[in-house]
Amino acid sequence: MAKVAQRGAGQGTSGATAGVRSVAIAPSILAADFRRLGEQVSDALASGVRRIHVDVMDGRFVPNISMGALVVEALRPLADPVDAVLEVHLMIVEPDRYLADFHRAGARAMTVHVEACPHLHRTVQSIRALDAQPGVGLNPATPLGALDEILPEIDVALIMSVNPGFGGQKFIASSVDKVRRLRQTLVARGLDRVEIEVDGGVSADNIAELAEAGMTIAVAGSTVFNPRASVGESVGLLRSACAAHGFATR
């Protein structure tokens, strides 16, 4: 594994050392203890995390139902004082109907799925018009070519490394190559500013390999929120795994 990769997307404001691609750790609250949600998110923010991932599921696009705008609104008083980004991952059909609601609740980044948006360009434009970071996600079996036309319009390309719908699934190993090919495409097209986010099964065992491939945002659910260690300790393990291979974290 290469010790240091070329500077990646969105690094102008990351505070990372020039020439080093940094990785944002984005804890997914789907795996949090909802009896202590505020406490656990506060612990994540106290560890230096500045991106909180909110998985929104409707039981139609994916076989599960999770949370909505009220949860984002409840977390906003925790995120705003430290300028943390609340990003909503909209694993739902007809996401356009809810963009304004999530924006009012405090979402500063919104990711929709290629597979759920028949008018994807319009949806991305709507997110941008709300002054939020637009992102587009791909399910594991969806080819990268589905992003070709929309890449210049987005801030985040999300690669699902598990089948969406449930936390705690096993990482799909071929996702590493998918990330690598996407980063190569972005560089070739002069779009290296686009963040590559990976969601599903990210852990201390594979985060550095994903960073080398080109990932710049690591979504981590049960790796961060688990009974084995505190939230701060779990985030620290991810940071240490990156640092051991020369990657900064944010």
C-alpha cells in the first residue's frame, strides 16, 4: 500500500497537510444507541468528528424504515456550535418531496441514489439550490458509468460497499477497486475535487486501503457505535489505522 496518496477532493478547507489526501470520518447514527443518541453524537463530535451521517430509509427503496427530518432537527443544536455537517443519506423513493424539509431541519449535505431518481440532474440542482452539498450514491451492483453525466454537478459520490438497508453487514471487497476506478475517472476528467464516500462495513482493517484507493469520506456505523469501546476510542482506532499508512483524518 502506498504510504501517501495524492491530495484528494475537497482538501482546500480540510486543514490537511498539502499533498496528503485526508479522510473525513462520518459516524452513522443508524448504529447508535437511540436511548443515548445525543450523548453518543456529542462524544463523536468531542473526538473531532465534523460529519455526522444520517441514514434515511422508507421501507420502499430499501427493506427497512429508519428516521426522518425530526432526528436531524434534534441533532442540529449539537452540530452547529462546532460547525459540523449533518449529512442525510436518502435511501428513499421520491426524495425531491423531502429535500426542503431536511434542509429546514439542518441538513447541510444530501445524498440521493441514482437508482431512485428518474430526473437525477433536476434533483441535484434542487439540493444545490438549498445551499447544501449534493451527493449521489450507487448500490453495489450499479456500474460506475451511471455517474458519468452527473459527476460535474455533485460534491460527493457515494459508493455503497454493502447492500443498503441494514447496518452491520460484511464489507464487499470489490468495492475497493470500484473506488479506485472512480478516483481515476475523476482525476482524468479534472474533477478530483469530488469527494468519494464509502458506506458499509468500513473498519480499522480496511479504511487505509480505501483511502489509498481514493476514498475521502468514511462512513462508519457499528465500527464507531458499539459496546466494545467508547465512541472516542473507536474513532481513535480509525484515525490510527489511517495514520499508520500516512493518511490524515478530519
